[in-house]
Amino acid sequence: MSKLKLVYFDIDGARGEAARLAGVIGKVPFEDDRVKFADWPNRKPGTPFGALPVLEVDGQAVAQSNGINRYVGKLAGLYPNDPWQAALCDEVMDAVEEIATRLWSTMALPEAEKKTQRESLAAGPLSSSLDRLQRRLVAHGGRYFADGRLTVADLKVFVWIRHLRSGQLDHVPVDLPDRVAPRLVEHYERVKGHPDIKAYYAGRKVAL
């Protein structure tokens, strides 16, 4: 089997987390290389696009979170074989990435501008994105986003909803998903209840 190293920041969330969870659930051995923020400036030049996550496979690197999710998902049996179901999986991951990028792009703004932009995003594009994701979930049976089972798309949404409800995002109401997309919150609870996910976060002493 190939030797895998997943390189991402030393946080339990965001862009690298779905691939971590896929590896754990699928019993795919990988080195979890957690980069301290203080070390990032020295490591950044060695990444393909100056960003994380990066997946190293037998010493060769590939970047971009959803591409990594697909690769690890295939190894873990958490990515559809059927082309149409794979496309449904991809659309959800890309939808989350699109809105998350808009939100995370406000992180370095001055506080007053950050507040204005995040409140605007929460009231408009973020609420709309949550509603549309909920509609896609319902359209595909209401339990999972693709293939009638857990896939990396579900893990990506799980990580996103957890982040939105965490209270870590200033000026974004923690109850926004509950108010706008309660079926996504039900989905979050369903994925959270997976025994491997529960055991993983318990081992890391991370509250869910």
C-alpha cells in the first residue's frame, strides 16, 4: 500500500478535516502531519500552490482539498463508483468550498469591515447556500447527499455545519444552520453519531 501523509494545520476542522475523517473511517493508514501556524511561513514555499491541505503519496504531493477528498474517499470506500453519483458528491463538496472560501476570505479584514461583510454574508449568500444544500439533501432521500450512503460529501458538510455552529466565527449567528436548514443539522447529528467519528474525536479530546 502507498505511504500517505496528510499535511494540514493543527486544527480539528476546516479544509483538511474531511480527508482525515475519511481515512479514519475507511481504516486507511496515513501520517497526520499537523502544521503549527508559527511554522507555516517556512513550509509554505514547499507546497504546490502555497496553501494547505497537501496530500503526499509515496513522497509525491497533490493539493486542493476536494481533489484530496476524492482520492482518500476512493481508498476508504467513501466515494461513489457510479459516475452520476460521483458528480452529485462533487457538486456538494464544491458548493461548500465556494461559500466557505467567501467567508474565510474575511478573516484578515479590519474588525469593523469584517463585521459588516460577515453579517451581510450570513443574511444573504450563506443562508441561501445552506437552504440550497438542504434542498439537495432532501431531493436525494434526506439522509445522505449521494449514493444512498455516507460519502466524503457528507463529511465535508458535517465539518462545515460543525464550524458554523461552533461560535468560532464572529458575527455569524451560531444558530443560523438550525434556523435556515434544520435538515442539515439532522444530517450533522447523523454523521456525528458514526462510531468511528465519535471514537476519533473522543481520542483527541475534542467536543462535538
